[in-house]
Amino acid sequence: MATLPASAAGAPAAARSTAVTGRSRRPTWNVRPFFENKPRAFWTLQAVGWGGYLLLRGVTAISNGIRLDIIIPIIVEAIVGYCITLILSACYGYYRRLPRVVEVFLAIGTLAAATFFYASLIAFAYSFMRNGVPGITVTGIAGAVFLTFVMLASWSALYYAINFYIVVEEQLHEMRALELQASSAQLAMLRYQLNPHFLFNTLNSISTLVLLKQTDRANAMLSRLSSFLRYTLANEPTAHVTVAAEIETLKLYLEIEKMRFETRLRTEFDIDPRAERALLPSLLLQPLVENAIKYAVTPQEEGADICVRVRFAGERVQIAVSDTGPGLNEARISPSLSTGVGLANIRERLVQAYGPDQRFETRSTPAGGFSVEIEIPFQLNDLNKEVA
């Protein structure tokens, strides 16, 4: 018999979902769609509740013998109860707009009036069917008050419980939507930090080439810079791209840097073909390589080797960016005074994108060299993961 107001406002639209993971998920029971259409849910619960009540009362009466003087009043009782609860639904829906204290007093008064009215109609129906003479007695009303009060009070309690549940669910949906918006804004801010950081270094190199009158190299670097920036502008800051696309972008970036360092910058890529379609946040690896260039290639006259490895490990993707530089030192782990971004930026982006379901570690060996290791869930664009 539980109902909800037919005129209640609809639930907020679902928040935009993130990338679909390749893992199989267990089906979850979700009752929310039943209440998305409030009028349909209202009439369904009314029909099921009062239909069940009529069936239960009818079976009880038939077990004592089929008699019209019992069956007909039960049918009348169910029909009248159905109509009274429609009126209660309209009244309760109006009371909910009022202050809480006023709502409570009006709801109690309306329930008491409906109970007395319902009991009077039941007493009238039973006296007419049994005695053949219409009439209402105090004894008959008193005998029906308890039954009608239990029915209407239970209906009212379920009414408020269901509506309270709906309100809480709507607030939770709104909270999740706000959290998603905040997370997207945070990811966008972190991604947008990278463009000025890289642009500053590249333009500084182009300016140096112009001053040295190496116009051909400056033009080539500008051309590659425009291609790289075109890629960064084409993708949303919160977008996820495939490992293959990220590696191609990284190679484009390294072509720009190799014009600065030439043979001092030596790169190696070791990419597992099974992991090429895995998703990861766009421009996740470029700051790591830039960090290696800054602290491994730049300070050493002979330069350094930079290696990018991507491995597929069951349900995980393992990424490592290592160099043969001097290793970990105080200057390396401190943020740059000119940019203030780097490893902390990557760590925060991983937390925003995957929460605790990720791993970010830095390693340094006594003999030299520095590496960053990342482990993220294996995700694909499509719903069904291909067999690796």
C-alpha cells in the first residue's frame, strides 16, 4: 500500500560516466529506475497494495464460507480505502510544502479524520449487509476504528518512508554529480598546467635558435610545436587516450627535444602490443619524459638514455619511464621554481582518475639512474575486452 505523490519532481539526470573498464562487473540491484516515473510508481503501488489487501481479506473470508454479507463489505472496504488514500496522498503532498511543525499537526489531524470517516463507512456497510437496515452505531464505529487506523497509519508511514528515501537518493545523485564536476575541473586544471610549462621551454629554445640565426632548425621546431599543440587542443583535458596514441604524441614531443639536444638525447621504447589499446589520461607520460630530460640529459655533457616501457599484466597496465642520469637528489625531488609542476602533478592526476586503484612509485639506484613506475587498471573503450 506504500505510495508516493504523483506530482513530485523528477530525479536529476545521471552524471556523465567515465571510461568503461575492461573488467567484468557483477550485476547490482538498483531500485532507482522504478521511481524515475513517479506517476507510474504511484499507481502501481496503489494497485498492488490494495489488490493484495483485498486478496488477503477475501481469502480469509472465503475460508469461513462464501457469504455475500461478508464478501461485499470487504470489496467496498478495499475500494473506499483506495479512494481515501488518494485523498491522503494529495493532502500529504500539499503539507510537505509547509513548515515541519505545521505539516506534522496537519498530517496527524488528517489521519485521524480519515480514520473516523473510513471506520464510519465500514460500520455502515456491515450494518446494511447484515441487518438490511442502514445505520451507524457507536459500537460498530469503535470496532472498525482499530482496523482502519492500522491500515491508514501503515499506509502513511510507508508514504513518508518512500518519499524520504527518494529525497535522500536525489540528494546523493546531486552530490555525486557535484563531486564529478569538481573532479573534472581538478583534472582539467592539472592538464592545463602542462601546456604553459612545455611551451615556455620550447619557445625559449626557438628564441635561442633565432638568435644563433639557425632559422631552418627554428622553423622545423615551430612546425613540430604546432603539431604537438594541435594534438593537445584537440583532446579534452579530462579525456583518456590509448597507449598507442600517447606514445605517438610522446615521440612527437621528443622530436622537438632532439633538435635541442641532438645525440645527447637517446630514447628507447618497449611497448607490449597487448597494452596498446589500454586507456590512460592524455599527456600523462610527457611530463615524466620532460622531467628526465631536465635532470638527466641537461646536466650531463654526454647526455642520457631515456627508456619508456609499457607492460600488460593481467588486469593491470604497468608503465615505467627511466633514465641513466645522476639519480635521485634533493634538487630533483623539489618542485621547479619556474613551473611548480612535475611528479606531484602526475601523482594528483592519477588519484583524480583512478582513486586508490593505482600505483605511483619513484626509484633511484646507487649507481645512477632514476625511474618512475605507474600501475593503472586495464581499461578499454568498448565493453568487451579482447583476449590478450
